[in-house]
Amino acid sequence: MSTSTAAPFADNLSLDHTSREEGTTFAPKFDAHGLVIAIAQEAGSGRVLMVAHMNAEALRLTIETGIAHYWSRSRQSLWKKGESSGELQQVVEMRTDCDQDAILISVVQTGRGAACHTGRKSCFYRIVEDAATLRDAGDPRLFDPKDVYKS
Amino acid sequence: MSTSTAAPFADNLSLDHTSREEGTTFAPKFDAHGLVIAIAQEAGSGRVLMVAHMNAEALRLTIETGIAHYWSRSRQSLWKKGESSGELQQVVEMRTDCDQDAILISVVQTGRGAACHTGRKSCFYRIVEDAATLRDAGDPRLFDPKDVYKS
């Protein structure tokens, strides 16, 4: 994977600072692994559902199909979110940030409404109480992972 | 920086899968560069303001002081957000995700209310129209960067 450009996207490094931050050319800044950070937020509620990464292919497919695709770093493969679980994410809006190294998508979480593989709506289901302790926020499980991810 | 543990935090690798995802031990999973992804969301509105990274020191300081600290990858230094601009972020709640490699903070954006160095509330001020084109969402500048970041 390229560190700077990846078809069909413009090369981030080809833009000057002002164009990168204020311009209308989308030129995602992929990192050394060819990835950008991708945050999925629930349309309407604004709840942050998950954070993952996209490579150029995942980003292209997300734009072309309107369904969120990511790059799974653990599996090192393209990941059409919900392909196994049925919990597809329909993209309502996509934004990028000032230096174009992150993507924010507003999505409708289809299926049972669970973005997290644990069956919860959001992956962020635990509150950090202090440097040692988490507290479960009490989000219900919308599916049982054992039923959904059969090996 | 350590790739697995960093005082004062528990070692992510010391936890089994269930404890990591369902337990009450906070054991942030720092990457090979000693970083976790950190997303700041505006308390109340749910607007995603920015995404950055924290190392163990930034995470510790954020927890201890209630003011968001990050690790600046471009400057390779601890970054107390707002130290130059006055736009400190007061942390209302901190969460972590299923595998504990990301942090979500709900913040009150103090100062003029601009998280972005361009003077806008959020760094996500441009909408991706297609694979080539961005459109400015029209967010106003709450400060003029030239006045705030004097060299």
C-alpha cells in the first residue's frame, strides 16, 4: 500500500497546506500502513458507535456503495461491516478533518442496531472511573454474539 | 515507549479476552507507538470535535486533571489542548471501547468553543461529496488562527 496516494484519491502530499485544510479537493492522508481513522456516529442521536480504520479500497467502496467498509487490522482484510452479523451501516454523511487523515461517517445502524461485536449498540459501553477501573454503562445486548458469530 | 503496558495502567495483554472486553479493569491497549486513539465529542450536542492520540502520560494527565491532554505526533510531544489557544477541554466523561484501544471523551469545549486550530468548533467541517470533492459545511470561525497562533 502506498503511504501517500491511493487510486482513486488525490495525493494528500500534492496539496499545499491551505488547499489541504481549506480546499475542496478530497485527498485523504493515509498513514504508513495505508490507513485513515474512521469514526462511525449514529445519525440522529450522535452516539459514537465505533472507531476503526479504512484503507483506500474500503474508503472507495464506502463512498461508492453507501455502506460502511473498513480495513480489519487484526485480520488484515477488507471488512464489510455487518457482512457476518447483518448489522450493515448505511452512510448518511461522510466528513473529513482539517488535515484529512480521519473520516467521520454518520450512519444508520441497520439489523438489530448493534455496531459492536459484543451485541451492544456502541463499542463504547464502559465508563473510565479512574486509571484502574471501568464501569459498565448498562447498555443492553441487542444480540447474543454466540448466536451471530458461529464458527 | 512500551508497546504493551505503561504506568500507571494495567497491562492489556495480562487480561484474557473476556476480562478485556467485559471486565472492570482499565487496561488501555497502546499501539506499537505507545498510543491510543482519542475522540473528543461535545457534551450535550454529541458533535464530534476532533480525533487525536494519547500516550500513557497524556491519558494519565487527562484522568487526573479532568483537562484533555493528547500526544502530538507531528511535534512528538505532550499536548495540553488549548494551552496556546485557551481552548481547553473539560472532560465530562471518558469511555473506552471493547478492546480498549480507543478512548472517547465527552468534553465541554471552553474558550471560544473551537476545538479546531482553524478556529472552527469541530475539525470535521467539510463534507465528502464524492471520491474527489469536499464541500465546506459552513461552520463559522470562532477565532482567527492568525491572532491566536502567533509565531
